Amino acid sequence: MSELLIIGSERSEAGIPAAMEILRRGGSALEAVERGLILCEDNLADHYVGTGGLPNARGEVELDASIMVGSSRAFGAVGAVKNFPNPISIARAVMEKLPQHALLVGQGAEDFADSLGFKRAELLTPEAKALWLQQLKDVPVESIEGENTKAMTGDLRYRLAAIELVKKFAPHEGPWGTINIIARDRTGEIVCGVSTSGYPYKHPGRVGDSSIPGAGNYADIRYGAAACTGRGELSLRGGTARTVVENMRHGMSAEDACFEALKEARNLPDDFRAELRCLAITADGHHGGAAGMEGSTYTLMTESSTQPEFRPRKALL
Ligand code: GLY
């Protein structure tokens, strides 16, 4: 019998207590991770996941999510999904009901969700829309060098402004980003889930690391599980979640495995650099995390926890 354990990224505390309750009642890690992330996706105060997530450059909320089971390495994911509030559940359905595939994106993912009766909903809340518009208004159009912006159509000026803003957006302040939850249940099963609305002002159709096995999410019951938040293009290029698990396979602690994987990603050239973070648990239930800057934490609940605890991540700087 394994000890129950859940860790999660910043703001996962919206879902982790309910997830732990599921484990305590004998539920599976899969059920716990899905439930925990649904609660995060439904948290309207969170603008980086689910309903209320900040939209892409066209003003549409597009969501990515994935789930991976450590014993079978079964994986399900969706990318660039619009109008469905709980992409983590669609990702689970891809894994369980469409085992010939692992990842569906865009219209195909939405058709699949419709076929299973998932409810559609408006994801862009008035608060998220106001934030999105405000940040666009803050872009001085004259700042676009070498372009006679006054002569352009408003539409083109708008697009250029949005692109300019994307460049300016990273890195930014505050508790932001994707949400990861990793759980271990009584049977020792390890499941890792990731959900995000991705980068605000991203190009429509952009899919980040949260949907990609080995990049933002990886679980292998023999060695552990890991997940990433932050600049997904870095973890896509670095295969960061898989690198963390490989590092644990070679005997590193969860914290060192994350730290070393982030060091590798940090060396990649990237004009849009923003922070990347990761967290992990080992097969025997040790946990840790790393981040680009001091003061970052991850969230923890064990069997005896009465509420989520916040543990420091090892900082690269
Ligand atoms: N890590 C989330 C993203 O880049 O979309």
C-alpha cells in the first residue's frame, strides 16, 4: 500500500484538497487528477486555465490539456480547443475512448467532445476580456518600427500591435501560467495532468508543451512523473518533462532532476525568453521542483495534510 501524495504547480490549491479527498476515499490517481484540474479550470479568478483564461491574438480562448498514466504510459491530450470548459476531461476521454490516438487538436478535438456529449460554454469572461483589451490598448502603435501605421487598415494595425505585445509580454509578473497536478494513489499508480489556456495573445492554433508527452507532461511509474509550467516552447524544444524523469531514472532526487533539466532548457537560444518551471515526484514518493527565479513554490498534500502546504522550488538564479 502506497502513501497518498499530490503535488501541483502554483494555483493548483484550487483543486488539490478535493483531489486528496478522492484518494482518501480510495479513488484512483486518475480520478483525483482529473477532478483537481476541473476545479482549477472552473476557477474564474484564474486567467491561465479553463473558463476565464486569457485569449489568443484573435480574442478567442484556446485550451490545451493532457493526462498521462505512469503504469501504462497511456496518454491523452487535446490542443487549441475552443468552447469546452474542461479540456482535461476531453484529454482523458481521448486516452480512454480513442486509444488508437493520443492527441486531438482544434476542430477535430471539438467534434470528438461533441460526439461524447461534453457541454459547450463561453470561455471568455467579461473580466478576462477587459484584461485582454486593456493590455492591447497599452501598446503604442507608433512603437512598430519602420511601418507607416497610420496608412494601414485598423485591422492590420491591430494585428501588428498584438504581435508587438506578444514580444513584450514575456516575462511578466505575478502568479501565472499553466497548472500541473501529479497524484499517487493507494495502489502506487502515478498520474500527471496539465491544463492551460497557454500564452495570452498566442497565434491562433498555437499548441504548447501542455499537450505534448515528454515536453510539459511525463509519467513513468518506474521512475516518477514530471510536469512543466511557463514558456512551453522551451520545454517542447528541450523535452523537459521527459528529461526530468530520465534524470530521476539515473538516480537524481526530484529537485535535482528538475534543476538539471531547467539548466538545459535555459541554454536554448530564445528571443521570447520567459521563465520555465517544473516539478516532479519519484517512484518512491519523494518530490521537488525547480524554477528560474527565487521565491517560487509548489503545492503539496500528503495523507495527513489538513490543507495544502507550499514548498520552495530550487532556483536557477
Ligand atoms: N506551458 C504552457 C504553455 O506554454 O502554453
